[in-house]
Amino acid sequence: MFGFTYGLFGQLHPNKKNPGKRITDYASIDETQEDSTHYIYSTPFDAFASVILRKNVLLSTGSEYWSVDSIFYDAQNRRIMTNTYQRDSIGDYKIRFKRSAKYDDYAHSQILVTEGYSMAGELSYHNKIVKTYYSPEKIKQESYYGWDSTGWVLTQYRNYDEHGHVLEHTAVESLKFTYEYTSDGILLSEKLYDWDKNNNHFYTYLKTENKVVDGKIMISDTYLRGFYSGIWHHTNRTLYTYTPDGLKETEIKQHYLLGVLINDGKEEYAYDAQSRLKEHIHLKWDDALGFVKSGKDEYLYNDELRYQAKISSSWDTLSLDWKTQGKKIDYFAEDNTLDSTYYVIANNAGEEYRKITRIQFNADKTILEKTESEWDSDTNSWFTKSKRRWYYEDYEQQPIEKGPFVLSVFPNPAKEYITLGKGTMPDVDAYIYSASGQLMVTQNLLQTNKIYVGDWPKGVYYYVLVHNQHILSGSVLKL
């Protein structure tokens, strides 16, 4: 059983979007499936950990489904471990997921590992993500690994430049994309590579090259290379024009046929006085008539009534007029939070599908309720499809300070004992967890600062030391 879960829900974990609130309850009813209510309870388990308990109740049967997340943090309040447990039919909690994170602040890197388990306890999947950074805010590389009988196997990776642009995205022995940019970050070229299984290497077979003038893409050309001949063939071209303000005005798409450029379609854009998109017209090519209308999107803005709308239409060749196919209207409250969204979609037979999404916030812009309704054409009335409601409780946030206090942990690695500090110790509470999140020992160092670990399995263990609302955390290796 997951013993420490119960009895901890007097205090609740803060809502991240609004630290002055904490979620006490969350309810959801979905009338399109079996009626159900979903509750989330959250609590700080300690200064360095929290627990989230989820309960889903099927209203039609009364059946309950429970799961628990135990989350552990380091001294910088970053997640270092999340364990997810699911309750089985006899009330025991079984591990389903283990997610761990390791951070190297000096090397600007982090490692994220996920393990998935069946209810029988069998490992069903195992993956790892390694991220390195130019600086704490600028990612340099993401690498993804899977697990097989030989250990970790690299499956794909992405490399970035210092401006956040993707330079390369490779799926090992499958596909690869490479990108080049101007000094202003405008895309110059994109290349696609396929994996040659016979020769064990990537070969380029598709590329796009852009002609950039004054920071704008004017021409985009696509080429395809023959696998056996190695000859590049010009396949597609896109031409762009811009308004004097630098906004995209037209986009003409073409393809090559026997060395001759053939028009495919055209996009036209118009803007209002505030440079907001007002109209987007889709045209297709007709050999006899040239570019002809196909579809249109209109955008309406009403700053006084606080809404914006998108109306989609198709060109009716019989009536030679636009026929509305859909409408989406977003309404905003005085604080610019989304109040509601209204959808209307019509098919070719004129049948309409209507939907309204309403969202309610409080004065702190914290979401309170979200309701989705659909129009019933048989009864000519709206019915509620789903409703979600969040409940909060005000509280004074009392953040635990991180540091400063210094305490040595030695030896590290350790075989028999670890010692926390030297000489007479202050009033420090020590908690040590295994890599799976199991609490191995809790001890006050006024009693003794020496902990026996000789019978612990080999591996990495995490310690958290708490002294006068200060925290020190780290890891120790058991040999």
C-alpha cells in the first residue's frame, strides 16, 4: 500500500499560475461518454516534496479509480523525481511510471528518464532525454534514447544554434533534416535526408532554397534528387510579395512540368489599419480562366464589444457568390481573458453544427469554470456537453527558504556508513530516498550523524537535509 498518502490533505499545493490560491477540488462532467466526475487533491508532503491524489468517479456506476503522484524537488525547486501509482481492485497501489531528472548546472545539462510499468509490475517501456544548454535559457541539443537488451540506444536528436533555431533534426538510421539561416534568423535552406541501408549513410534527396531580400523570403525553390542518377530536378517554386509595411501580400505556388513552370494556386492577404489580418483569399489555377476564387477567411475585430471573429467561406460556381461554411467568434472580458467562443460549421447540404465554449475567471485571472455546449437541432436548444469546475482556497504563501547552510556528506561513494557533517550537529532532519522514491531513512542529526547503508542495494540515493526552514539536498552513491 502507498501508506503515507492518507492524512496529508489538510494543506494543499499552490496553484502555479496564481501562488495566492490553492486548488482544493476539480470537477469534470463529460456527457458524451459515461458521466464522470474527476477530483484532484494536492498537498506539500514536506518542504521538498508534494503528493497529488486523483480520483475519477463514474456517476452511472459509482465506480472509483484512484492514482497518486509523489513528486520530489531539489534545492532549486526543480523536480528530481515523480512516481505515479495506480490503485488496483483490492486497494493496493502499484507503480506505473517513474520519472527522474538530474541536473548539472556547471555543464548546463539535464537528464530525464521515464520508466513505464504494467499493473503486474513488468517494465513496459524505458526512455531517456538528455538536454544540454548554451546558458540556462538557451538550449543547445536534445537527445532521445530508448532501452534494449544492450542498454541505452540513441533514437533521435535535435541541435540548435544560440538563437534557438533548429540546425539539425535526426532520427537515427531513418531521416534527417538540416537547416541554414541568415544572420537575422531567416530560413535560407532546408534539406531532407533518407537513410541508405545498403551503404549505412544518409543521402540528400529533397531540398528547399530560399532567396532572401531585405529580410524577406521572395522566392522559395524545391528540388528532388534522383536516387540512382544523383541529378537534382527542380520541382516546385513559391513566389512572395509584401506590402510597404513588410506584411505578406501574395503567395503564388507553382510546379515544374517538363521544365515549364505551371501555376497551382495563389493566396492573397489584406490587413486593416492596425496591421491585423482582415482577409485571406484562396485561389486555384484554371488553365482557361487563370486564378479563380476557391475559399476565403474574413477576420472581424470589435474593440468596443471585445470580440474577434473568423468567417470561412467557399466560392459557389453556380451562384457566383461566397457561401459561408463556418464561423468562429471569440469574446473577451474586460481584462482580456477569453470569455467564450462560438463555432458554426456548415456542410455542403447546409446542415449546421454549432458549439459554444464558455470560460469563467475570477478577478485574479484564475480559471473557475469551463463549459462546452452543443446545439440540438431536434429540440432547437443548447445542451451541455462537458463542464469543468475548479475550487480554490485562499492562503498566505509561506515559501521555505533554500539555503544557506553547509554540511558535508562523506564518504561519497560509500560502502558501509555515510556521515553527515562533523562533530556536534545542529538540529537537522535528514531524509534519504532511493532512486525509486522509497524513503530509506529519516533521522535527526542531534541523535547521531552516522547512517548505516551497508545492506542497501547499490545505486544512487538522494538526501534532503532541513534546518531552520533551510534546505540542502544532493545525492550519494552506494557501492
